Amino acid sequence: VCPTAAITEISEIDKVWAALEDDSKHVVVQTAPSIQSTMGEEFGIKAGTIVTGKLAASLRRLGFDRVFSTDFAADLTIMEEGNEFIQRFKGNKQLPHITSCCPGWVKFCEHNYHDLMDNLSSAKSPMSMFSAISKSYYAEQTDIDPESIYTVAIMPCTAKKFEKDREELVGDTDAVLTTRELARMIKEMGIQFATLENEEYDEMLGAHTGAATIFGTTGGVTEAALRTVKEELDGEALGRLGLGFEGIQEATVEIDGQEVNVAIANGLANAAKILDEVRAGNSKYHFIEVMACPNGCVGGGGQPLPTSKEIKQKRAQGLRNIDESGIIRKSHKNPMIIKLYEDYLHEPLSGHSHHLLHTKYQKRDQN
Ligand code: SF4
């Protein structure tokens, strides 16, 4: 059962069309990492084909004022969450550290494992970080009234609609469309997606790394975080983790002379197994990644249909190909993230960062 009760798509297409037609609004759009290797399927392109350039071009033709990438904020999430993990690991407190970028997983935790909520990262998800930055830093840099900025997120799942409306996050993101909903808008406008010339994301909130792109598949958040954590703590590059695609995956990484044990839970049933061990005091893990959807966001409920394990593997390989294509691969090397800290946030976990980029969770009995 979907933990957010978001099995059906409550469409926000009409809201987005209205915003695009409203001259008083400056409408920015962000696309989640996984969409780059899934959207093509809606237009007859093989699963796993990278369509980032066509995606950017189609969004401009729909009329968005700026076309940005959630991947930028995935790099920002790594800066905040990676440093949060370093603090916890060095102080041996609030361990294991558990990721919190998947709203399906967070709600499951709030219902069933609320005694472990302090172990969740307080970092907002990339979607919500992006939206907060678009209405603060971006508004300031461009001299646009933040009240007029309308932020649309293209996401792999309906659970992100639930995240948008959480009382802790309300106001960050104005509308969420799934991959399938965006495809409907592109088709409605008669845009020939498959033959579009590639275009780039807009600057400032569009620059991103390979680390951010692999957020869209299982194990990606862990690998991205450890690339930054290891380099910050011992100055050495992270080797391959060699993670598989299903079940519970684990790895041990040596960082600054100490072993860091990580686990990746594919789906909530596997998360429950790991968390029961944590509860019982038998867990050896320091860092746990949980994604509600088996295989991560490439298998999200808003992605193109049909899907299968083979299709999800192709989508994941597409994201891995971007990571290995020669672009910058570490979040802390993203030049726009470096500039964001220099100009605005000052340092990870600063007071300003906490105010804009961190959140809290609530024990839930119902809803
Ligand atoms: Fe959404 Fe599934 Fe990704 Fe979680 S794992 S953010 S529920 S697509």
C-alpha cells in the first residue's frame, strides 16, 4: 500500500497551465534526476535513452520562464546531509544516519518507526531545497519579487505531491507534475518531443554533477554522499561500491582510518527489516538509504508505463552513463554550489542553511 495514500494522481496540470498564462507570475520548473532517462519512453524512445536536452527544449516551448534541474539541489542536499553525517559520525550520535529524501519512506517512518525519527537526516529533499532556494537566493540574485515566483516540480511519483503539502514544507513548491503528467502537457501542445534539438538548462540553478544524477536510482544517494564525505574527511576519492539493484545492499568503506558500514533498502519491506535491527540494538550500520520504490525513483509510480525490472535497469544504466560521461562527479565540486555558499549560505549547516534547507518530522497515527 502506498504509504502516502497517493496512489491516484491528483492532477495539477490545470494549475500549471493557469500559472503559465498569468503574466504576473515568473514560472520556474525543476526536473528530478530520473526524468532524464525515463521521459523518452512516453514518445517512443527506448528506455534508458538520455533525453535531458529534449526535456529542456520541451519545457521552454511550454512557456516556462526558467528551466532548471532538481539535480542542482541534489548536490546541495549532499552538502548539507553529508556534513550532517560527518558531525554525527565524529560525535558518535544519532547513528545510524538515515536518508530522508523519499517522502514515501519518511511518512512510513512517521507512522511505524517514529522512535527512530531523530535518526532521519533533517535535510529537506532536493525538490524542497530547490524550491526554497528559488524563492530566496534566485529571487535576490535576479531582483525578482519572491511572491511572484511560481515553482513547478517534475517528479517521478505522486508521493512528491504529498511532500509539497506537508505543513513543514508548504509554500516551498507550488505544483508537482509526474513524468506522465508532463508528457500529457507536451502532447496537448503538439510538441514533437522526439525530434526536438537539444537545449541546455538555464544557469544558476541548472548546473549539476554526476553525483546528483544518480540520486534517481537505488544506492545513488549513498554513493553521492560518500564521495563528498570521504574526500572531506581523508582527502581520498571513493572507489566503486559495487552495489546491486535489489533487496538489501550493503558495503563497508574505510574513511579516515575507520570503517563506515552502509546499507541500502529497496522498498519498505526491506527497510522494516533493517529498522527492526536498529530498534533491537543489533545494527552495524552507520548510514542507511531507504527508497520506498524498489530500485529507486526510476521505478516511481508517476513514471511511464509499462515498466518492468528490465526497463528499470535500463533507466538506471542511463543515469549511470551520465555520471560516467565526463561531467563533474562530486557535489562539492559543482561551481554553482560553491558560489551559492560563497555568496549566500556561507557554509553547510550554517544558520541560514538550517532556516532554508532543513525540516522536521512528526509522529503520525493517521494521515
Ligand atoms: Fe518517490 Fe519512489 Fe523516489 Fe520515493 S523512491 S521519491 S516514492 S519515486
